[in-house]
Amino acid sequence: GVNPDLANERQTASFSVEKLTAWLDGGAEQTRLRRAVVEAIERDPVFSRENQYFQSQNERYEAAVRKAVHLQKKMHEMGWSQEGPESKYIYRAVAGDIAFLLHRIFMRSISVLGSDEQIAKWIPPASQYQLIGSYAQTELGHGTYLQGLETTAVFDVTTQEFILNTPKISAMKWWPGDMGRSATHTVVFAQLYVHGKCHGIHPFIVQIRSLQDHSLCPGIIAGDIGPKMNFEHIDNGYLMLQNVRVPRENMLNKFCEVQPDGTYVRRGSQKINYFTMTSVRISLISSEAVTPLMKACTIAIRYSAVRRQSKLKPGEQEAKILDYQTQQEKLLPQLAAAYAFHFIDDYLQELFDRGYREIQRKNFDTLPELHALSSGFKATVTQYCTSGVEICLRACGGHGYSLLSGLPSLYTKIIASCIYEGENTILLLQTARFLVKSFMAASTGQSVPPSVTYLAAVKPSKCPAKNKSDFLSPDIYTEAYQHMAVRLISSTAAKLQDLIQSGVKKHDAWNRCTVQLAQAAKAHCHYIIVKNFAEIVAKLESKAGIQKIMKHLCDLFALHGIFSNAGVFLHDGYISGAQMDMVTASYLDLLAIVRKDAVPLVDAFDFTDKSLNSALGCYDGQVYQRLYEWARKSPTNKQISPAYEKYLKPLLHNTLSKL
Amino acid sequence: GRRTMMNADLRRERAAATFQPELLTHILDGGAERTRRRKEIEALVLNDPDFQHEDLNFLSRSQRYEQAIRKSSLMVMKLREYGIADPEEIYWFKSFVHRGRPEPLDLHLGMFLPTLLTQATPEQQDRFFMPAWNLEIIGTYAQTEMGHGTHLRGLETTATYDPATQEFILNSPTVTSIKWWPGGLGKTSNHAIVLAQLYTQGQCKGLHAFIVPIRQLGTHEPLPGITVGDIGPKFGYDEMDNGYLKMDNFRIPRENMLMKYAQVEPDGTYVKPLSDKLTYGTMVFIRSLIVGDSARSLSRACTIAIRYSAVRHQSELKPGEPEPQILDYQTQQYKLFPLLATAYAFHFVGAYIKDTYRRISGDINEGDLSELPELHALTAGLKAFTSWTANAGIEECRMACGGHGYSRCSGIPDIYVTFTPSCTYEGENTVMMLQTARFLVKSYTQVSSGQRVTGTVSYLNDLSRQRIQPQHVAARTVTVRINDPVSLVEAYKARAARLVEAAAKNLQAELNHRKSKEDAWNRTSVDLVRASEAHCHYVIVKLFTAKLSEISNAAVRAVLTELCLLYALHGISKNTGDFLQAGILNDAQITQVNQRVKELLAIIRRNAVALVDSFDFHDVHLGSVLGRYDGNVYENMFEWAKKSPLNKTEVHESFHKHLKPLQAKL
């Protein structure tokens, strides 16, 4: 049965959980499809994750390979296809705990960067798993800064081959997933040299393991890079190339080609490469950042409704920890953020689709804006979600520290998202570059992309709020965010100008402003997220029950941001000290309001117990029983540790009493 | 040798330092003699072949446990062989043996034995102490239960006295009452000191401690009526068998209750203890250790991140020039140097609490407990403040190392997972902050009613003088000079005063509206935590500033002054809202503060490597490929990776089991 403490929470919901779920999914039909996929996967014991926390790196890897192989079978059985609507739900259902994710990137990169002949040659065997691909870009010495990569590919006209080399240790490929043990092929990014001239980074298909016995090919040194904070199931690898020769046709040549005589030809636009990065950054926001935060909120909030500790009123039962203001202050802003980011993901997705249609018509005008937005939001959202998951983890006290809570692995996985697909600080600075440029353009009356038109409308004023309820008006707080973003962007741009005018070199001036620039980029993203949330809420008029609670969450998200960044709002007096006290009061009031619907709000995310894989977050709230039963299954309790016979026994049997 | 083949970047960094790192090391250790002794002990351990083993990153959990047990037993023997008895020296020895990680005998050595010493009667000491000293008895301290942690009164385990047999009957009446988390309980210990609600003559007398045998001497099998085991895998603490313990009508003799203070007589009559303030002393001591641990853990992470940032080159700052060290990027400096300053600040705070505790522990023994409440309140807050900050700081250091920080070879993941439980154990941090707040509010109330308060809260006395004026206290007081640490202490003081006053007033307003005190307190708790944080922040800035005047070497004092300024100014720039709202600083000053922070980053840059060298962590202790003293990072990452368990065979067995059949089928 359901723990009465959780059951009570559900009885008092102010809205229909089922309706909210359907709305979040994009319609009841989507919900139905998602549930069907999740159920099919979870019913199959091969996909079970119950023992995951007990397994060694070797066991995790093996299980991931087994699952990947089994998934092919399953998809065939169920009639699911890679391109079908089920696809995104499959990934959600296996919780990413599966091998060959890089195989898909391998295939995508060939599809995007390869010629028609190359696609025809490589894609069919790859989709049949006759070969397993990986994607080798990052090196020991270089990550986000791609121009710095050191692997070389030298064209040999006499044999019509490229000779690939790892000239020094820092040039070794390092980190690519699936490459340490599984892959037979990989796309290697290397500096192309033809007739002694360097043409920059290009992709080459390189076979690294035998298709017969999986042994390493001549000239290849490859292996696993060793244990990490998470991703034990993935064989992130290293790769060293020693005079490895690949035919001329193995350079992916849709956009650049080396002709037989060594002539280097470039065709089409390089900008399309940006588009690939943009698409990856946008697609990871939902699955790698927002979903984990939603899971963490589900676990922490359900647990906080079950855990009772200390007394709020003398003589009464101990209080649910969710009733403590300090606990609400930790968790509820994270919950509001999870919703806010879900909506910003929709916004980006839409923007992206529009951009994609333009690009197909060979119009690249939207690219700079898309690129800037995807960089900034990837950085802002992953950073926020990472700290949100960590807050949820710590809010569960001691039990959060147990792997069985599910929170440590959510955390160690999500933090990687702050680094991969572009290190966050660097991404923020890319967004900042776009913002400064747009600001300059806007202030000289030139036209700017839609998301930054607000930079032109500078109106130095004061916040008009008169009492704390005024701060529940979206216009009031959205304007405060806008004002703050404009101020930070304009003052940084001015500082940059000042430095340059005073004779500081441009790059040096830039470096001296980078702390401010990163802050400005974050402010911009924060503003857009608040604004977008407020607009979504405004459009919800037809769904009264849901609108009300979404409005509370939107207010909470916005006011929490002002409360915790008070300085930047107070700085030029836009918000006064007295108004800041109103913000605080309104914010604290909201905590108590959202508290009432906290459990239904996480229920609406609709994660199954199996996908949460958490003793603390299960739907029925039988937390302690599960924790106990699960712990008893730990191998440490089943196997006899050799430590007793070897060390403990002699210790206990008096070896020390001689001393 | 340590200094051969040093990476050229690091050599250059070290040559350019403006001070001698050794001198600063001496200050951190508490004198040159202490440094010498520490290094002597370090050498004893590190040169001892008994303490060598494979890299723990490649071992399974049970292998790590096994290694830890092996080393712990040797450690106990060798400590006695070498005659090392000073607590600090034992701590050093232990942390070199276990490289800063927990070990299965921690609770035996750190809780079981000391508790016997302080709470057992002479007869009980005769029965238990020597066997425990000789490790025939290995004990743990079983307090936390599945359902209750910091809130001790909620513990549910019962010990019911049966006068007929003169025994206590121990029970775990609910699932939530199962003892959960105690270190060494799962597999190692054969005894536990169990905290349980004492029932005698039909009445509950509250929590008391009992010595409970849990495993058979000889076979090590659990005793009848005892269910004991390991609680399973955790974020960290792989070498520790944190355990569970369930007792079903388990009987122990009356003499197994620790009866130095409270007693149960044979007929069941309960005799009350004299004072419970004495336990404050132990808590203060343990929390002071956590403050020190915050400093050390953050220092280790800073050492790794700063050395690596001096070795790693990336991108371009100036067109056409070679790739710069990432330490030259302002954003990288902004991530790391404030943390470096914080690590130093916390070192001095930890040392201060330890000294204070040492100073007044004589008074405590003589029954003078007057200074204890303040120290107790202060250490609760400082424990929370420093562990929260270090916890986040370690992660920032790791993130500053980019992708490679995520590999276990960086060593930072391990530092983090080992450290992060300190936000929870020995008092959950939010609860700790609220304890400090309770003291602050009490002091504020005293001042309001015309009394004077002393110690770190004496700034509240100023409030009464200013009461005549209507505005906020702090609004008019200080003229802040942003380059003068002493003046910045005043700014922090004004902020603390303002936030304590605001919290106390809000609490009063809530009290005026509501019936229940607890409810009003709960509704003000976010404000109260902020007030505590501001108070702790003030104390830390004050202690750091005070430390500067004690430093005789001018070069060292200069560099520490820079760090102190950075610590104070960065703290302001991160909390500008408080300073602006209270009118302590105006917009123009905040802009100056932000600017000055960036100037200080550039100034500290040249000494950054020397400042982490001063922490003097041996490579073995640091356990990081990225943070190696010699800076030879990449080649050693490769060497390290080759040892990964996945690389044991050239072709992984998964190929034969899964991949090959798949390729055949499709």
C-alpha cells in the first residue's frame, strides 16, 4: 500500500496530475505512447537496473553491451524504428544505461559530413552492426578548443592515402565513448596536410579493430581510459595512431575534398558544422539536464513528504521535513526550475525547427542567433540543473549519500554535461560575444535578431512595485530581469570599449572582462527563461487548474532568482531595499503555497519506480522498507569477504595483545 | 627524486614566487618543529613497504575494504611500536596510511575507545578497555537510525530494564529504528555502543548508551537476536563497512549500561546524571576537526586544480602566440583564487577553534562552563559554513579541470565523495545554522533588554546605542576602505548585525501573529540561516585579518594580506545584495570592489603555484595525476589508464559473448 503520508499529499492536489502529464508530453496520445514504450522495456528483465549500484566497471560495461545488443532484437520485435516516434522514449526508458551511443553519432556524422557515395558505403553495414563506430575528436591535450587538436593526416599522392599519426602524447585521442573496447571504426578528427600545407581539422574514417577477432589493427594503440565519476558502463577510450594509412575516400568529403593530385577543394558552407553542434547542444538539454533534475526533484520531494523529523508543535507527531521552511527553500525552487527549463527546451526546439527550415532553403541568417542561444542555454541550464540535483542530494541528508537513493549517480552523470559538447564557461563567452555585438548594433540603430531586440529598448527607470503582491505580476518581474540583463550587457560592453580606447589590446581587454561577460550571458538567458515561462502561463487560460499552479511556479522561479541575486537588481537602484524586502516576503509566501502541491507536481513528471531506481523516491513511499531490503541484497552481505579470514581473524585473536 | 624532470611551466612558476613556501608551511603547521615532525611521520609511513598497494581506483569495493582492514591493523601495531600517542600525530599517521580516506577502525579508535574512557565506570573500564585496546574487542558507536539522524530525541531503539534477571532487553521496534550508517558496524565490529531510549519501572528516561556484543568472539558470526550487515554501496566511503543493526529481544547484563553519569540500580531505580552540558565539549572538539578538514580537503583540490592549470595550455589569448596556460585566463583565476583564499581562511579558523577549545578545556574540567555555550553555537555554524563552502569549492576545482577532472585519475572525485558527508554528519548543516541562530537571537534579545553580551556577538551591543534612531542599524556606521582588511571586518560586522536584527524582528513579528513559537521559528528560518551565515562570515574575515599581524616574515605577510583581501572582497561581491540593501556600501563602491577583485586575481596569479606548494601535500597523499608536483601530467595519465580493469585483456570478453553473435545474426 501507499504510505499514508504520500497518499494525503495526493488527495489535496489542486489540479489533475494526469492532465498536467499529458500537457507536458505534448498531448495524451504522446503520454500513451511513452508509457507503452517504457512498459515494454521495463518488463524485459534484460533491461533491469536493480543491480546496477552493486556492479563493477567490468560488469557495468558488459551489461551495457548486452542491453544494446538486446535492444536491437527488442526493436525488431516491437516494430520500432530509429526514426520512429518511440525512439526518444526508448532512451528515456533505458535511462541511458546502454552501450553504442557513440555509434549513433558515428552514423550521424557520416550522414551529415559524408558524400552520397560515402553514405551508401558506410551506413548500411553500420545500421546492421557489421561494424561499430565511435567519434574521436577530443584529445588528451585539447577539448573545446578544436583548432588546437594535434593529430595529423598527411596526404600521400603516390599511394592516394592519408597517413594518420599521433605525433606526441598530448595528441592522443582521449575520452571518446565506445572506443576503449567496443568500436571497430571511428571518425578521427585530424589536421589535414597536403603538400606540406595545413588545411585545418578534417574527419577521417579509420578502422581500429579487426572485424574477425576484434584485435587491434596494425599501428593502433587503443584502450579504456580508466574509472570516472560515472559512465562506468561506457568504455571511454584512448587511441594512438602510428603511421596508419587510410584510402583517400575515407576523408568525409561532403564539404571538403582532397583530389587525387592533392588539390584541396572546399564546397558549400562551413557554417553547417555549427548547425550540428547547435543541434546536439539543444537536444541534450532535455534528456541530459532537465530529466535528471526532474528525477532528483521527484526523489527528494517524495522522500521529504515521508521523512518525519523533530517537532514543529509540541505534543504533535514529528513533522514531515517538507514542512520546514528551510527544506522548502532548498527543493521548491529546483522544482520550479525543472518546469521552467522544460518550457525553455520547447522554445529552443521550436526556434531550431524554424532555423532548420531556413537552412534547408540555404538561408543561414538565423545561424548566429541559434548558435549563441544554444551555447548560452546549454551552459545555463546544465549548470543550474547540476547544482539543483546536488541540492536535492544534500537535502536528503545521510540517506541521499547511499547509492540506493539514486541521487549520487544522477549527480555524477549530470555534472559531465557541464563539460561535454563545449565547456560551459567558454560557451557563455560565445554567447556574450554575440550579445555585445548585438548591443553595439542595436545602439547604433541596426536591426538585430528577435531574441535580443530588447537591448535597443533601454529605459532607465525604477521598479514600480508598491507592495509585495505587485511582485506576483509577471510584467513587474520580467521587466526587472530585462532591466538587469540590459544593464549587465551594456556596462560590460562599455567597459570593453573603455579598455580598448585606453590603449589595451583587444584580446587583452576581452580577457579582462570575461568574468563580467559570462555573468552578462547568464543574465540574458535567465531573462529569456523567465519571460518564456510567463508567456507560457499567459497562454494557458483555457486550462484553469493547471494555469494557477504554473503561475505559482513561474512566480517562484522568478522571485527566487531575484532573491538569490539581490545585488545585481539592487545595484543601480532599479529595485530598492524596501522592494527587496517585498520580494523576499512574496518569495517565502510562495514556498508555503507551492508546498501544498509539491508531490502532485513531481508525480506529473510520471517517472516509473524502475526508471528512478531509488529507494527514497518510489511512488508508494515505503522508503525504509525498501532501503533495508535492497541493502540486504548487497554483495557485501552475500559473499564472505576474504578480509575476515585474512586480516580480521588474526587481529581479533590476540595478535596485538603481545604488544 | 621529487625535483628531477620537473615540467618547465611549473619550474618557471616556482622560480617566480615572491616568498618562500616553506615559511608559509611552517605557519600552517604551527611552527617549523611541527613541520619537521609531520614530515618525519609521513616518511615513516610512505617508506614502509607494508603500506604499499595497488591504486585504489582500480579495486572493487570489497577489495578496498580488505586493503583498508589490512592497513588498519598494521597501523595500530606500528603506532604503538613507534610510541606515537599525541592525537595530532596519530591523525597524521592515520591520514598518511589511509591517504585521507576513512577506514573501518575509525569508529573503534575515534568513538568506542574514547567513549569508554569518558563514560564507563572503573569496573566497566576493567572489563572492556584493555580488550578493546588490544583489538580483541572491536567496537563501533551506533547512534543514527534509519528514521532519525541529527534529531536525537527521536531515536526509537529501546532498552527495557528487567529487574528479575538484572538485564536490559534491547529492541528495534520498527523498521525506522534499525541502526543505520555507523562505520565499521557492517562487517568489522564485534561490539557496539548502542544509544537507546531507556525504560525502567515503566518510565522512559531518554537516551542512554549501552555496550552490546553483536558478533560471537571466535567465529565472528552474528549473535542470536542480532541482525547485522553492510548498508550497501555509497557515493564514497568504499573502504568503510557502514552497517545496519537490528535487535530482537537481545539481553545484556545491567553492568553493560555506561554508568559513569546516569545509573540504573539493581532494583530498577534510575539515578540522574549531574549535567548534560559536558557533552558539548566533545561536540565542539569534533566540529573543530571538521572545520580543519574543510580547509585540508579544499586545499588538496586547489593544489590539483592550480598545478594542472599551470601545466595545461589551451586556445589563444593573443593572436599568433602559443597557447597560454589556462591559469592566465581571468575566468579560470576567478574560479580558483577565491577558493585558494578560502582554504587559507579556513586553516586559520580551524586552528583558532582548536586553540580555543584547548584553552578552555581546562576550565571545563574544573566545572567552569561559562564560555561553552558561545563556543558551541559558534562551532555549529562554522562547521556548517566551512563544510558547505568546501563542498561546493571542491566541485568548482574539479570543474575547472575540465574533462580530465571527471576522471578518477584527477583525484578530485575522490576528495569530493569523501568530504561531502561532512555536510550531514555530526549535525546536519541547516540544523547547525539554526542552532547558531538560536544563540544569536538570544543574544539580540539580551541586548534589547538592556544587558551586554560578550565574545563574537559583542557587536550586537552597538544596536542598543543606536536604538534611538529609527533606520536600520548598519545604515550609517561604517566608512569602508576597500583596501584595508580591518575596515572590511567592520563592513562584515555591520552586515551581520543588520541580518541578525532583521531575522530577530521578523521572528518577533511572526510571534505576534501566531500562537506557536515553533511555527514562528519555522516561518523565519530562511532569514535565521542567512543571519547565521553572515555571522560566521564575519568571524572568518575577522580571524583571517587578525592572523596577518602575527606573521613576522614580510614577504609571507604580503601574500597572505592579498589573499585575505581577496577573500573579504570576493565575499562582498558574491553578496552585494546584503551590503547594498543595508547601505554599508553604495553602487560605486560595489563597482570598485568588483574591479579590485579582478586586480587581486592578477596579483595573486604569480604566487598561485607557490601558495599551493605551501600546503605541502605529498604526491602519494594527493593521489592525483593532474596535481603531481612535477607536473608531468599527460604521460602519467596514459600510464594510469593502462592499468584500468577494462584493459586487463586485449579483447574484452563482451566481444565474444555479445558482439560477435550480434554481427553474425544481423
